[in-house]
Amino acid sequence: MQDLTSKMDENALKSLVKMTQEGDLVSLEKCMSSLDGESVLTVISKHFGRSGDTLMHYAARHGHLDIVKYLHKLGLHVEVYNNDYKRPLHEAASMGNLECVTYLLENGAKVDSLKKADWTPLMMACTRRSLPVIGQLLDHGADLSLKNKDGWSAFHVASREGSAEVVLLLLQRSEQVWRTESKTGRTPLHTAALHGCEEVVKILLERCEYRPDQRDSCGVTPLMDALRNGHISVAKLLLEKHQASPTAVDRLGAQPIHQVAVTGQNEALRFLVKELNVDVNESATSLQLTALHYAAKEGHVSTILTLKELGADLQRQDAKGRTALHMASIGQHAEAVSTLLQLGLENSPDSTGTTPQEIAKKPAVVQAFHTETS
């Protein structure tokens, strides 16, 4: 270990990191005892790797309270931060290590310290769904109104993670915590719907006062989020309990039926058309694109076939005279081109005289036209 004090031997330093990660306090103390006071402080204050973590970061992350205490006793401050401005408290909170969280808070850690992107320890704890840690942070004054750089609050994070217990705890601590939006106007209800967190959606609809079809900055509603990600049970909740509209439009004029065609959610398509009686040939935006146009452009062959099954008009043209075959060629999707040709679409020109085959660039797409039309 003498080499450690003079040249900071990397192998010796790596061994300290390993001891810390494994919780080997005995070996760590033995190594430190061979150093003088100045060298000890130099070693424990060292930042390792790209992250710039200190030994206390490693100890807090792995829940080794005895090592956290030991490093603190040696002189390492609990507010030491790495290259992302993450403190040991962030590490302990993100991993649900209650004892470390408690010790750090009781020994000077700032409960609302911000790491890179303005994430607080409470936000990190909500990703782990650790009720005891979240409760401890709140008991020490964690601010529920704080937001990260994207405008997400801890309540957004909890809604995304889908823990009903955490969401209820936060609502218990602050009845108005749900009144928050991200920088793009997304509410926790949007977040829960997007991730299919059915139990959380139930709570939000029962306990909070979100407006039906509340839109984000792109005009997207929670129902749209649920459907385009295939969460039909959540969509049913929003329809039954929140009077959501299955034909609401986003800022571009697209309805849920167009959005689910883009994401290839075939069951959601069936749900919209068969159970909600949405017109499968409804056009969107000033270009008058149908769900079939969208599916073809994305190359979703199974969705093209589903739309055909649901009664989609294969010959429907958009405002520029383009069929779904044009869109499949624009997307350079050979299998979609072959499928549409087999279904009866012809290589007909649009309003500018351009045929789908003329748009084809990739060899596989060019070959698809030759194969199906020969």
C-alpha cells in the first residue's frame, strides 16, 4: 500500500473500490491503517472512472452502512458529488437503502440536492418504489413541487413506475401534488396511461381532477397514449370513467386510429373499429391520410392485413392522390409493397404523375415490384 500514497497505484485503488462494493470493511480498514492522515483523505476523496464516484458513492449504492459511517468518520463529507452531481444520498435513495438514507440525512445530506438533469433523491427513490425511503425523505422535508429539467416531478415518476402504494402516499402527503405538468404539458395521467399502469390510472381518476382529454403540447390525450401503446384496459377506464373521446385529434389532426396504425397496435385497431365504431377509413391532417396510409409508411404488414380485415378501403387516395402503395414505397418497405400488390393495389400514378415504383430506391423494394407485376 506504500505505492498508493506516492504514485496512487491504480490496481491498489481498484482493490479499495472492490472492498467497498463488497462491503469488506475489515480489509478496507486494514488498508487505510497503513496510510498517514493526509494520504487517507486523498484516497477517500478520489473520484473513480467516468462517473467520478467516490468510495462513499459505492458504499451508499450497495447499502453498506458501516462503510458509509467509516468513510464519514475519516473525513469524507456526505455531500460529496460525482461528475453528474449525484450525491451518496441519490445513490442510497435510488437503490432503496433505507439505513444509508437515514444516516446520510441525519448527518448533513441535503434532502433536495440536485444531480444532473435536476433529479432529486425523492425522484430517484420513486423509481425504486421504496415506501420506507420515500417516507423518510418526506419526513425530512423533501419538496414534492420540485421538477427536473424536463418538468417531471416525483409524482410523474411514481405514476410512470405504477406503484399504487407510492402514488397514494404522495397524495396523502400533498392533496395537490397531482397538479403538475411537464414542460411539454404532460400530466401524471398521461404518464400512467402511456405505461399501462392501470391501478395508478384508477387512483388518478378517482382522486384527482384532470380534465377529460387534457392535451399535451402535441395535442396528445391520455387515451391516445394508452391506445397507441396497446393498453386497452387502461383505455377502457379512460372511456368509462373519464369520458375520453375515441375520435379526439392531436395538433396534426390525427385520431387514435391513425396513431395505433403508426405503432402497429392491431388489437387496439380492432377495439376502436369493432367496439367503438370508429370509421376505419377516417382521414387525418390536411393530407387526408388514412390509417392504412400510416401503416404502409411504417411497413407494418400485419397492421395492413388487420385494416383490410376491418374494411379499410385499399384504393383510398390522400390529398396528393397517393395510395398506401405510394406510402410503402416512400418508407422503402419491400414486404409491405409486396403485400399491397398482392391485395390488388396497382402501380398507379399520384396527382403529379409519380408511380409507387418510381419512388422505390432499395433493391429489395425494386425487386418486389418486378416480382409482383411480372
